[in-house]
Amino acid sequence: MQRVKYLIIGAGISGLSFAFHKRNEDYLIIEKDSVYGGLARSFYKDGFVWDVAGHFFHFHSDETKTHYDVLMKGKNIRTVEKCAKVYYAGQFMDAPFQYNIHQLPPKEFIECLTDLYFADRPDGNLPFDEFVRRTYGNGIAEKFLIPYNEKLYACHMNDLERNSMGGFLPKLDFPMLMNFYRGLRGRTYNDTFSYPVNGCVEIINSLVANLDKDRIHLNEIVQRIDASNKRVFSTNGEYQYEYLINTCALNSFARMVGDTGATCLNYNQVLVLNLGFDKPSIDKKVSWVYFPGTEFFYRIGFYNNIAGTERLSLYIEIGYKANEVIDIEQALQRTLADLKRIGVIDNHNLIAYEPYIINPGYAHITTVGKEYTSHFISAMFENNIYMVGRYARWEYSAMDDSMEQAKQLAARI
């Protein structure tokens, strides 16, 4: 049995970030896959560079941005001015939808504007659909916020609670919109973002370069955890730890410790199709586009515009229910048909692609799930077990949030 002070489950950005801050201490990382990176890995095929999904670096704090800059020194990094669009009723309009309703046909603009004026800013724990109707009005809710998120989460929005999107739902009321129209727009944290031209995995490579690779065990699966006695049993042996840092999905971790209550945690899958074409992009500026309508996908992104490359390179995101069987070939054909119909491709030929299923894709934030998560994380804390990252904490957060959580925890224990 091996003894270790900090035993880390998962070699994604959360686990590697924690190890980075403890790199001069006694740590060990257990990773079930054969490569580092988790969902922050990249693919290289026929001259195209793709990530698991569209992973771009927005920073909520200057401290995290500085940490990122130090890690990425010497890398080919682009700083990109975000250009996000919404495809609504056959037209591309600026995102966020709720701030750009003036780009709708006049009748729909007046409908959305009037509904927003009379919205009542509700309190209390409401379902997501009721919350956005009462916050933004029926027009904005039913034209974009509800249909788009139902495609993303692959469920009815009355199944989710009001805070399902965390801090990623743009705040808006009537005075804010009027100020926006007067030109008092301000800046948001993600007006610009950073992207490594050679893929998101570059930050993983930088973290790993600062670590002892002998302390990262790939192809090792955690089978059981004895939380009371601080022991982990894996396919490679047994470990005694002082602190256990988990970064894998909370529902999977709960099974490891023998907790049966995680069945209340709902989620959906996301199929990501990374597509490479033989010709340049028709649009040279757009970063990504949201689709609330009948299109098969809910979002597409343009790697070529973001990384400054020549040939059209896309990521496509499609939501599926947790138990749904995904037919990748059917999804590809439907996607290509919709891309041509909306004018993203014309006489382009697909020359390379890489599919990836993210499972779980998005945690479904429900009242029951939040109560379980809060209780479970508190109980684990009593046994020196800590949750770091989006899936471990069962929340909606970004990569920089994971990096910040890892650093804060490393400073505490």
C-alpha cells in the first residue's frame, strides 16, 4: 500500500492545476485515460487543430490571467475579439439575443421590448422557464432563452431551476437595455478571449511540464474508496491518503464511495463534431453562433476565425438525453445538410472530422440535486475529501473557475 499526502483523481485541468500548486510536496494523480487533459485535450488531423469542444480562455480575475500568461509564455497565443451571433428565423443577428432584439422584425421587437418593460424580476426558487419569462418577458424567453437551452440541456426547462446557468445568463432589465441603446454598453469579462493556436491542450502541456510525470498514473481506474479509513483501491493497487482531491464527475465519485443517492443527479450528453473543409470560411469574423430554432445543433464555432487559419474548421455541439443512443453518422449528415441550408458551407467538401461524446455534458441543476450535492460535498469535507472543477462540483462553470478553485484549495490544505 502506497502512502501519499495529496491523492488526486483526474488529470484534467482541475487535477493538474492543484498538483501544480503542490508540485514541491507529496502528491499523486490517478487518471483513467491514456492521455492527460480530460476535456481540455486537443486533436490533430490533416492539418486541422480541434479541441474536445470549443474551449476558450475568458478570465474572471487578473490573478488567474497572470497565472495563465506565465504558464503559456512562449506559446503561440491569439487574443480574439469575440464575435458571437444568433441564427433566428433565417437571419444572423448579434448575440446576446436579449440585448439585440432591435435587430428583430419590428413587430417582434415591440413584443419583446414591451414584455421586458413589464417583467417583474421574481424572487424565490422558480423553474428556469418561469424564471426567464418573468425576468425577461415572454418574447425573449420563448424566442430564444427557452428553446435554445432546451436544445443544449436536452430536456424541458421546467425540469431545471432558475440558476441552472450560474453566472453565464446575461443580466438585463429595461433600464439596462435603454442604456445599451444609448451607447452605455460597458465591457464584459468575455468581450475578448485567449486561444492557443495549437489547441487548448497547450495549457495541459504547460502544467504537465512543471510536474513529475512519475507522479501521474495513466490508465489507472479508481474502483472503490473507503472514506472513513482514507483508502483508495484502484486497478493498480491500494493507497492511503491524507487529503483526497476529486475532479471526476460527482455521480461517478459517489458510486466510488458507495453512496447511492447520486441517482437524483440528472445530466445530458453532448456530441461534438469537429469538421474540417477544403475551402476557406464564407464568414471571416464570427467566433460562434447560437441556434434556438429547428437546426440539428445548438451551437457551432469557427476555429479558423479564432485561430487565424485558412480552411473552414468548425466545432458543432448537439445535445442528447443521458440514456439516448447517439448515431454519429446520422448526426453528421443532418449537420452537413443544415450547414448548407443556413449558408455556412456552399461547395465545400468535408475532408476530415473527429467526433467526441461528452458524457456527462451538462449537469442539470435541480432543487433536489442541489440539496444532495451540498450535503454530499459537506460530508466528504469532513473526511478530508474535496471536490474541484465543474463536474466534481456538479455546476456550470468555466476552465478558469477550475483553475481558481484548485489554487484556492491548494492554499487552504
